[in-house]
Amino acid sequence: GGEAPLGALGVCSARELTGFVHHAVRGFLRADLYTALTEILSRASGTFGIQAHCTLEPGVVVIASKGQPMSVGFAPSKPGIVLFASEAAAVGVGVDAVGVGMTRRLDLDEGGEVVRLGLPSDLGGAA
């Protein structure tokens, strides 16, 4: 169709885009989701919050923030429920019948930080 390649949009050069994709895919194939997102964060510019999931690590989410806030809310009394948002107040919403929210909050560093949420997994058998 009439769609322009991403490099033509002026967001980045075709060379930068190719390098970005190469390193992100290499990080994913050679390591795990956390390492891949860390690789992306180290090479990306601008401000963003991102979350990523992968079928190789079911039940895991990796969250990153660069230049903007990103918060994770959880409560020891509510295992299995985790909220994440770019606004700290959003993770305090009620999550049960009486409106009690998450009792703990982790705020990612706006300078660039990555966090992996989920149980440890064995990636040795992943193809």
C-alpha cells in the first residue's frame, strides 16, 4: 500500500531503526524478556513507559520507564494481583468488594529502570 517505512517518518533513520530491531531481537533470542527490554531501554531515546509479555515466560510482565513515571502496585494479602500505570495514583484504586487497593507501591526511576514481575522460570528449554 501507500504506507511509508518507519525510517521515512523522520522518527529515526533507517540505520538507527535497523540497529534497534537487531539488538532487541538479539537480546530476546539470546537471553530473556528482562534482558531484551534492558537492551531496548539502553539504546532508546525519548520518554516512555513500556510493558512487555512473552509466551516463553507465561505469567511474567517486564515494565520499563525512561523519562516518565511508572508505578507498580501490589499487596501481600492479594497474591496474583499487580497493577501498573504511568500515574502513581492509578495503582491505588480499589480492587476488592470493599474498595481496598494495593498497600505497596514501587516507583520506577525516571532515569531508566526495568523491573520483572513474576515467578522465576527456567528458560533453558526454550527454543
